[in-house]
Amino acid sequence: MPSVKKLIKYFQLAIMLVIWGHYLIAQSKQPNIIMIVVDDMRYDEWSGGGHTYLQTPNIDQLAKEGTYFKRAYHTVPLCSPNRASILTGQYPSRHGIIDNTSRNQASFMLDLFPKYLQKSGYITAHVGKWHMGNSAKPRPGYDYWVCMEGQGKTNNPVLYEDNKQVTAEGYITDIFTEKSIGFMKKHSDKPFFLYIGHKAVHPEAVQRDDGSTDLSVPKEFIPAKRHRGKYNNETFKRSPAHSVAAIADQDKPVIQKAFKIREEVIKKDPRWSKSLDLGVSEQSIRNRAEMMLAVDESLEKIMEELKNLGIY
């Protein structure tokens, strides 16, 4: 029968082996992470979410195979602050990006989570829209950076890549997809984090540094040429709360006030009519649905490439 001292040594050795084993498993199981952000996408703007006619089989499949959070909410319903919250895990009152004005300097100082992935051995990439400040220059925490200034352009956008500005030919969703696939191919042998920030389904727009909108640029939802007109004859089934005449019930003073402000703004400057369409006219819903088709195709290409690389 072994002595107590030997039992203690065996026990210590067993503990060490268990710890070392867990360490090796942890080292060999760093998952690749791909985060895809679709700008201004509604909760029901995919076929699995209940859209009347839009078909997004690849998004549907991802939701079916993964985890679908049906009661997830944004921290704040405004572009720049929400993006900062996504990438820091903080409320706007903490990270300081509280509106859509150009907070370039502040956005360079954010405590972004990708830098912690870098420290853990990940290769990190940002491909797409940043919009926390109009500057397209690289922020800390990324090994590979492709970005557009502010809202960018839907077709033939100017991108910041490899420390220089270049004009990329094509449709922006397709361009970001190609850049993302190139990154995955190059770094498939190491754990990587890839952030894809689509411009879709945001309309064409120019936002100045003070947060105001350049009304000389019509706010239009622009699908890829191959998808234009696909849903021309479709009609979206509205919710019972929808008001075609922009009239709210008497017991809803906040909505009444919003409609009144909208009416006054358009009256002062008719150019606001398109900007304040809010994406709910029949044609806007069709155009947005057609924009989502390119996003769904993008996901399909990303998934196919992961399988080709043997990492899915």
C-alpha cells in the first residue's frame, strides 16, 4: 500500500496533468469568429423573420443551425453610439459616442474588444463601415483594415486599405465580401476575428462632421444591378399599427409629435421628403429587400469559403 506522501505526489501529478490537459485543449480550440453587422436591418427584414416576400435562405439556414435570439435589443437606436456599444460592450454614457457627429478622436480611444483577441493570439480584421467619426483610418486592435469614410458610396466606393485610399470598382456589398474572403484565405491557419460591417441596407447618404445631412444627395436605397426590379410587383403586409396618412391615435402623443415635426420639416424644405421616408414607402421596402439579397449571397459565399478551407 503506497504511503501518504506518495499518494499526495500522485494526486499533485494528476492535478498538474489535468491542468496541462485543459491548457492544451484551450490552446487548440480557439474558434474563428466572424461578426457580420447589417446596417439599419429591421428585425423582420429576412424571410425567417417574417418578411412578406423577401427570400434569404442563407440567413435562414444560419438561424436554423445556430442560436436565434428573438428578444435581443439594441443598446441605443442610433448608428454611431450603437456601433461603439457593439465593439466595446459599454453603454454610450461610458464609451462617449453619444450621437452621429464626427467623433474621430474619441473613436481612436475606444476600448475595443478586438485588441484583447489580438493579445490572445488572434489575427483581427475590420472590413466595411465604421461610422464613429468620418475618418476611414485604422483604429487600434486590427491587423487588417478596410474602411470607407462616413457613410461611403454604394457603387465604386473609395476605400482606405493598406494605408492608402483606393477606388474599388463594383457594388459595395460584393467588394466587402471579396475582401473578407481574401483575409480568411490568407489567415486560415491561425485563429482569426473578422468583422464585416455592411453598408446595406442603409440608403445613399452624406453626413457632415457636425451630424447634419447633405440634402443634395438623395437618400435612395440602391440594390445591386442583378437584383433590381425583382420585387417590383410585391406588396408588404403592414402591421395593424401602420398609418398610411401619418396620423397617430389621440392616446399616443409621442408619435403624434414625431409626425408633426416631420410635416413641419418637409414643409420648410421639400428635399427632406425622401430623407424622412424612413424606409416605409412601398418602393423603399422593395428596394431594401433587393439590397438584402446581396447580403444573403455574401453570407453564402463566406460559408462556402469556410467549408473550402476546412474550418467550418
